[in-house]
Amino acid sequence: MIGKSYFLVSLLQVGLSQEWKGHTPREVTAQDGSCVKIPCHYSYPSYLANRPRGAVWFNTEKVIPWASVAFHSKDHNYESPRFRHRTRLSGDLKDGDCSLIINDIRREDAGPYFFRIEFDRGPSHNYYPATRLNVSDFTDKPRITPAEIIEGKRVDISCTFDTTCNGTAPVLIWDTPTDVPGSVSNTVTQHGVTLTYTTVLSLTLSPKHHRQNLTCRVRYPSVTSERTLVLTVQYSGGENLDVILILGIRAVIFTVVVVITVAGICVWERQTVKGSRQTV
């Protein structure tokens, strides 16, 4: 009877232990100065569903007495000083979302991270294996969508920047020719896990802005990158100013050649007449 009871208890423990499941990627790469999201979803025994809980993220492979705490939901004083005010959860623990956001990524943030759930007056559980965070240089650049630019007509030029992190938002800034007033509108859209930040610049250009630079810059607290567009302004008739300029240069060259040729002929005729008179 005792053996049978022990067997049933063991089966129950195994069944409960199988409910402790975590889903995190083995590796995540972030760019220096931006933010990163470490996706995390977890499950636990159903009898704990209504129990208050707290979340802890460790910056180490496994629990050790001196483990660095990257995030603590109940008391931020437990967090290592270098992580304080830079980490948070992106979802709701009650929905099984334990994803971690780290803002203003630094080189020293690279390393392993694992999640721990702590139920009030109940068990705690560490979810292994840890996720390794890699930190690379900040190389992402915004994208400028070219538009047909006609002199004197208002045109909308858009610049976009994609990220999968919903932490510190990037700021998009336009650098325009100083004499061109314009208006700017900003939007954020989400497609799956990708957030797209868009800024649209509305402005009116003239032929003097042809071949000038228009720059869109993305800025995080400690890093920036940019993309530059060389403006191509067309006349209202649709002609490209580069083509008009080339044709104009050709016309000038042709005129100069004609003038030189005519002048040369005149000089030759004068010399010929002068030589004839001397011969007579």
C-alpha cells in the first residue's frame, strides 16, 4: 500500500514538474546603444494560477550566491547597479509572458541570461537553459523612400527605421537645406514583432536645391546613424535638371566653337586680302 501511494505521489510530482516549461531563444544579438528584447514565455502548475508572483532575470548561466540580477519585479534594489533603470518586462506575467527589455545596450551586457519565477507563499522555479546575449556595433540605418520632386510642388519624402524592441524608442530627425521650411509627421506601426518608425517630411523645393543633400538621422541616447539622399529636382515640364544642364553646357560649347570658327575665318580672310595687296 505504501509502495502504491509512493508511486502515485511520484506520478503526481512528475506531472506537475512537466508544467514548468520555459521558451526562450538560445541566442539573441543586440546592437550597441540600442535596446533588445529577450523573448520569453513560461508555464507553471495550474494550482498556482491565482497566486501573486514575482519575476527575476539573472545575468548568469545558473543560480549562484553572487549572481548578477538584471531585473527584479518586486524590488529594484536587488538589481545590479549597471542594470538599474534600464530593464523591464515587456508583457504580463499572468499571460505567461516573461520577455525582458534591456535599454541602452552596452558591451558589458553581453553574456547569459535566465528567468526565474517566484510565487508568494509558494514555490520558485528557474527556467534553463540561459539565453546568450551578443552585442555588436550599431550599424542599422534608416531608409529614405525617394519621391518624384518637381520644382514648386509640395512633395512628401518618408524615412523609416525598423526594430524588434519596444523599449527606448528611436528618434528620427531630418536635416534639410537651411532655406527650406517643411512640416514633419511621425507614426509607429507594428507588423508581427517588428516596430516600424516612420517620419514623413513635406516640403517644396526649387531648382537651386538640385543636387543638394537631404539627410534622415536615427538617434538613440548614445548612438546615431544616418542616410543621405541627393535631391533630383525636375522642372514643372518634367525635364530633369541634370539633362537641362548638360544640354545647356553643350549649347554654350557649340556657341563658343562657332564664334571661334567665325573669328578664325575672318582673321584668315583679312590676312589673305592683306597678302594679295602686298603682292600687287
